[in-house]
Amino acid sequence: MSSRSRPSIPFFSSPSPGEESTSHSFFPVHYIRRGSHPAPALADAWASETATHAPQGKLIPTSGEDNAMHTIRRALTDMHDAFDRYADQDAEEGARFEYRLARAREALPDNVAYAEDIDGREASRHNNDLDRITGGGLYVRKSSHTRSEPIPKKENDESANSAFLVTFESTNSHQDNPRNWSFQYRTFVLLIYALFSLTGPYASSMISPAAISIGQDLGIHTSLEQNLLVGLYMLAFFVGPLLSAPLSEAIGRRHVVLTCSIVFICFNIGCAVAQTSSQLLVLRFFSGMFSGAIIPMGGGAVSDMFEVHERGISMAIYTIAPVLGPCIGPLVGGWIIQGWGESEWRWIFWTGTFLTAFTLVVGFFFARETYAPRILTLKAKQVRKETGDDRFYSAFEVQSETPKQKLKRYLLRPVIFLFTEIAVLLPALYISVIYACFYLCIVSIPRVFGTKYDYRPGISALQNISLGSGSVICCQLGGRFVDHLYKHLSTKHGRRRPEYKLPLMMITVFVLPAAMILFGWTAQYRQVWIAPDIGLFFIGGAVTGSILQVQMYLADLMTIYAASAISAATSLRSLFAFIFLLFSNAMFDTLDIGWSLSLLALISAVIGIPSPFLLYRYGPYLRSKSKYCVQG
């Protein structure tokens, strides 16, 4: 046996002086004690005639600490391997699912561009492969570089040619394809989903002007407990989207928003009639969990209904709601306290309940299902019922997994995105930090204008109009700018990339720290009220613009997994908001307004300024290492 093929036996040898041990770093090396004579070098021992048997000796047990580290490392390794196997399976299944969805829509997947958007240099290179994978019959588009999709399984190929396969084409129902609806109707449906996404953030911040009044009635005396009135709601926002977004990719968007709205109404009514602080905190958590579960549905609806080059305007329309909600909530709550009295704080919860009930009624009649697999599954059931022939089916009813396996895969996906996909984690981390700072600005408004300017709660709450105005105006202008720039860059470079949605964020990352400093120090020195309001205006615009960019980037990055990616980012930002809220009062008490906002500006600058530039520069590399991301 040559020395090149000899196995390594680290348990019976030690490295010679000046050499490094070749054993795996995860597993500690155990050496043999052989009296006063050192063990021979591995090569010499293996070549000797007497080395036909393992030398006799006694293993020296490792210390308890080493054993503990070994156990931890092995557990982490097993966890990593399990996640890696999961990602392989999920990405492969998702690739097939994406192309089944493309066949159902009679169009190529979202990572393939329209002919008028890119030049034809790369088109001929991929057309043959795409026809082979999809089975042909797709509208002609020129292609940029796309992810290497696996060839569908044989049974799927056979079923795709079956006369009983239900598609939009086979049933002559192109009007049921959400992407074939008129732009005006798609916008109307998106507004309904946006209205659903408004109710949760509205309810999250509406009690901030009434925290002292609630504390007096229910015996909440410490500032930490008062912070938990808002903070627990944000913590619940961390849980809800992780569950709802993957579930919506299994049963559709409409069921999720309607069901979660009904449950939220029940818990919010409980908050309105709560008699103790414990009851209120528990009910707030569960109402936050179900209202937060609704938020990713709008991002998923954008991905369902709009082509890639249309998502700037559509995502801008949707993004208004979850960002405007925290601005409207304190405005209503402040005027209830000032106009009706501090003892009427329960009406704050009733207004949230009435708003959600109104949204539920409107959504029940007008919120159509937008998820194409769910639409085709329902259509297949309808065809079977009308014809009495059970052979009709949709491509999405073919089960390669048990329901338990599929549910497990769906629910794990957002977590996997956060822990394994740097292209998702980096923008999610940035918007988490700025959203937390944004929430601290919202909860600081009653304190700033109440203590520094001696305004009553209702007048103090009016300053939220500046935040809301900045959010709406900058979001709408930003959405149109992104669509225009995205088309320009796609045409210039001859291909589509998710990174072309990021240039606007290269501006907002500088605007946000400057706006926070303006707001903090003008309020610190009691300048005329319009000065801090200008700072609030640009804070709202910069935060909304950044969130808009990140959501569009994630929707293009993950295509069919847009809801899961956006839910991962939504959950992380809610967790950061909860953590920041816990120390907000202590920070403002110690540093006052000016230095507190300066600290937040520093955090947002350090985390935020490098993020879009790194993603734009290294995004293609990160996507090339991903099992999920669009490669083109």
C-alpha cells in the first residue's frame, strides 16, 4: 500500500514536532500512553512489520469540559447537516413547483425577462433548456441567466401532457389568472390586502398615549411594564409571520387574512374588557400574533399579481399600510384620551376592533384569492364536481410528500432563510434596526412634545402626521423611481437582477441618521415645532423607502418564496422593535432626547450605510451560493 492511500489513525498517533494535527477540528484527538516510550510516527509505524495490530494501551479520558464541548459541537454539526438536507430538498421541490406554476400561468418564471426589457444576447443560449424543462407551450420571452432548474420528475411530465390536467388554458379561464387581471383591478385587490395589513400596526401603537392612564387603572406602575404594553405586541409580531406566510403558500392568502382577522377581533375585544394587567398583557400578545400574521400576505399578493417590472408601484401602494398604521394609531389614541378623558382608554381597543371588523366585511366580499396554485386546486375541484369525473386534477395536487412533511418544510423555511441565506439576512438585519429606531421615535413623540413643549396628548399626537406624510409621499415617489431605474438598468446590462432594486436605498441610508439627529436636537432645545416635524417627515420617508426597497428585493430574490422571505424580515424587525422598546424609557431618562436620537442615528448609520453597497456588489456571488435565490 502506498503512503498516499494509507488511512489516517489519529487515535494512535500524535503529530510530530512542528506538524499540525490532521484530525477533524470537531472531534478531539485521544492519544495512547505507552509508558516512557513515545509513539512512533504514523508512517514509520505503518511500514514496520510489527505494526500489524493496534498497539495496546489505555485511552486517557478527556475532561468534562472537553466532553461538553464535543457534545455541543456534534449537536451543532448534526443541526447544520439537517438544515442542509432540508434546504436541498426544499429548493429542489421549489424549483419544480416554480416551473409548474409557470406552466399554469402560460409564462416563464419571474427570473426570466420580457423581450422588450433586455437585449437578445443571452436569449438563444437558454431557450432550448427552458423548452425542455417546461414542456413548451409558453409565451415567448427572452431569457437572462436563470437558476439551473431540475428536470421535472417523469410522472410530472406525463401528467403535464394529460388531457385531465386543469390549467388556466385547459379550462379556457385566462381571466382567473391573477396576472391577467387589469392593472386597475389588481391594484384594487392589493388595496384590500393593504387594508388588512394596516390593522395590526395600527393596534400596536394606538395605546402609547394612554400607557399612563392604563397603568393607573390596572396597577401598572413601572416603566418596563408600560413598555410591555407595546413591546409584547411587537414580540408577537415576531411569531405570527413565521407561521402564516408558509401556511399561505399551502392554502392561499385569502384564508389566512380572513381567519386571522376574526381571531384578532376576538382577542382585541378581550383587551377592551380586561380587568387586570396580566389579562391585558396576555391578550395583547395573542392579538398581536394573529394581526402580525396578516402582514406578509400583501407582499405575497404583490408577487402573485404583478410582473417583476411592475412591482415598484404595487409594493409602494402596499407598503404604505404597515408603516402608516403605527402613525395613525397614536393619533386616534391621543385624541380619545384628550377629548373623552383618561378613563375612556378602553375605547382605543374598540376603535381597533371596529376598523378590523369593517376590513373583514370588505375583504369577505372583495378580497379574491391571488395565489395561482390555490386557484387551480379549487378549479380542479369544481371541474370534478361539475363533470363527475375524478380524473381531473391540478399539477399542485400531486403529492410527493405527506401533509406532515410538507407542513414541517413550510414552517421551517423562514427560519432557514434567516440562518442560512446571507442575501436575506443582511437586508432583514438593516430594516430591523431602522424599524426599531422608527418605533422608538413613535413612542417618544408623546414624551417629547408633552415634556419639552407642554402639549396635551391630542396635540402631541398630531406630530404623527409628519411621520405619515413622509411615509406616503416618499413611498409613492420611490416606487415609481425604482420601476423606472430597474427597467433602465435591465436594458443597459441585458439582464435582470434583484440588485437593480437597491439604488434608492443607497440614498435613504444617509437620510435616516441625519433626520434622526435633526429631530432629536431641535426637540432638545425646544425649537419651533416645525423643526422637529421636518425631522420626523424625513424619518418616515427614509424608513418607508428602505422597507420598500428591501421587500421588492426579497420578492425578486426568492420569487415563489416571496411571502416566506418577507415574513422572515418582518419577524426579525418586530423582534428588534421589542428589544429596543424594553430599554427606551431608561435610555431617554439617562441621555435625554438629543443624545438618545444621536445614539439611534449612529446605530442605523453603522448597520445601514454599508448594506446596500455590499448587496449590490456581492449580491450575485451570494446568490450563486444559495439553494433558493434567483441566479440571474
